[in-house]
Amino acid sequence: MKDLSDILEKNRAWAESIRAREPEFFSELARQQTPEYLWIGCSDSRVPATQLVGLMPGEMFVHRNVSNMVVHTDFNCLSVLQFAVDVLRVKHIIVCGHYGCGGVEAAMRDRKLGLIDNWLRNVQDVMHAHSALLSRIEDEAERLKRLCELNVIEQVLNISRTTVAQTAWERGQELAVHGWIYGLDDGLLRDLDMRVTNQSEAGAAYESAVNAIARRQSA
């Protein structure tokens, strides 16, 4: 079995390059973290959260899982959310999906992969909720793209319904939840126009974002 010395060497080179530019970077970083952003993204190795937005360590709090889900029974994700909002006081939560997501594709095609099938039922719930829109898309690749987008929009709505977000808004905390999607083939992020900054906005923002997908598809 191959050892991992090459990865350790790359780590040393990376740390040395940062210290060469900013000698006190790591000592200052060790004292505190004050990120403005929480990123909830997919575990896919092709979607490196901080790297693709050009941020340094300490600038973004990150949670990743298969298909960038926010499930109300997932205490791992909810704990990250609560810590980010209540303790770190992030100002922006970004749910970022990506086109060509293997988890979303497996859910769409109802593939049987094992334990993960239980997790992907949440994506299938999204698919069933938007079955009328998706059934009008004949091309399977396009249907997958739209489902990836709809899945992000649903997760933004899920965050806006958590007690963590609602309590933050009730106390007047500045907090915005955004829905983005990433293109593996061009490296670009796209805003899905799903943005919620208070409880009263969620329903209208959700309807507007879903309608925008339907309009793009019919154009």
C-alpha cells in the first residue's frame, strides 16, 4: 500500500508558501476564527469549498455531505449550523450544489447503492415535489441539471425553517441564506436567485427561484 508522504510534503510546501508571504499567519489564525461565511456543500472531491472561492483558512466555516443536504434530523449538520450562527456569528450561509452530482443522479435513477439509499430518499422527495416540472424535460442530462438546482433551493428553504435561523432573525441578527450551484466543466459558480434574509421572505423567494427554473427550461 502506498504511503502518504507525498501529501505530507505538499502540506509542508503549502504552509511554507503562506509563511513566506505572511510570517504571522498561522500564529494569528490559531488564536481565533472569525469567518463571515458558512458553506454547506457536497462531499464530492471535485468541489473544494474554500479553494474555488479563493478564500484562506479561517475565512469560511464548512460542512459537506453527499448532495449538500440540510435534513432536520441530521444533528451533525444542525450542530454546524448552530455553532456557525450562534457562536461564530456568520453573516452568510451558502448552500452550494453542483451539476453532475452523483448522489442526485443516483436518486433520480433510483439506483440501489446500499446504506446511502436512505440518505438519498431526501433527494427523491425533492424530485417528487417537483415532478410536474421535471416530467416536462425529455433530455435526461437537462433533467439532472434542473434537479441539482431544485435540490439546492429546497435546502435553502430547509435552513430558513430551522429554529437556528429563525431565532437569529427574531433577535435581529444579520443573516442571509443563499443558493448557488457549481459547474464542474467550467469551474464557475452560479447564483440560483434563492436568497432569504428573514422569515417572511422564505416562501416568496422559494416560489420565485422555482419559477425561474421553469421559465429557463421552457425558453
